[in-house]
Amino acid sequence: IGKKGIGVSSCFIVSSFVFAISPILKTLTKSISTDTIYAMTTCMLLANMLFQDYGAGAAIVSKVISLNTSIFAAVCLGSRLSSSLQVYAFVMLAVEIFALFPELRKDIKCWCRGADIFLTETMAIFTTLLLAPVSRIAACGLVLAHFMITFFFPIWMYRLQRYKNNIHGPWDEARISNG
């Protein structure tokens, strides 16, 4: 079949499975209050951000936990939608955003570093443009946050390096002196 055939069949299987269980997902959290759903979703998306693989190789990174928490958050939010078709579309969008898109970004980064930076800038611009009609204040806040994270905080941290004070003590590694 080949690699493309396996990808297409996997996509069809996942899509069919989500479509088949979307009526169940729609009624999954009917007995839970909306505030609780929003709180659980917030906690799960924060956990997704915490465990996401940003390429640093930290011990806390877990792609499995990150993906599971994001899909759980999507199922929680999707269960509040009015039709099974909306639930299906919402969960499939979550699969694309949280499962497929990170792999695409990783492949793009391996292919060309400049393309990865261009993709990031393009997403930031489109996000701001799509947010502006909904709330100009939120769009301005997003632009400010992007500016602060991209420029202000790195410059600030660089300038704070001159105030860094290394404290040496018994917790440091032993140094061998030739004296």
C-alpha cells in the first residue's frame, strides 16, 4: 500500500470513529454544570501547555499527556454543542490542531528553518486579523503580548544579566585544584 495509503486509511478510520461516537460525545457531560466544564477545559489546556514538547528536551515533556489533555478539553467543550455534526467537526478540528499540526511544524522545521519562522509569523498575523472583528481590545492585547514576548522580555533578561550574582557553597561540584 505504501506510506501514503497507510496515512489515508488511518485518517479514514479516525474520522469514521469520531463520527460514529459524536452522538455519545454530545451527551457525555449533560449532567455536569457548564462552569465545571469550563474549569476542567481550562485545567486541561493548561496541562497541555505544560507538557507540550517545545523542543527543549525537558523531563516534564510528554507528548501523550499533552495530546490526551487537549483532546479531553475538546470533548468537554464539544459536548456543549447543539448537534452531533458540530461535535464531530469540533473534535476533528482539535485532532488537526493538537495532533497533526505539531507534526507538520516539526517536519517544516527540519525541512527549512526560515519556513518555520515564516509560518509562526503568518499564524500570529492571521490570529490577530481574525480576532480584531470580534474584539479590538483583545486584538490589541494580543499584539502587545506578542511584542512583549518576542522583544521586550528577552532584552530585559539580557540586561538583567549584569546583576546576576553567583553564590558558591557546599552544594557546588567539587573543583580539583593543582596547587
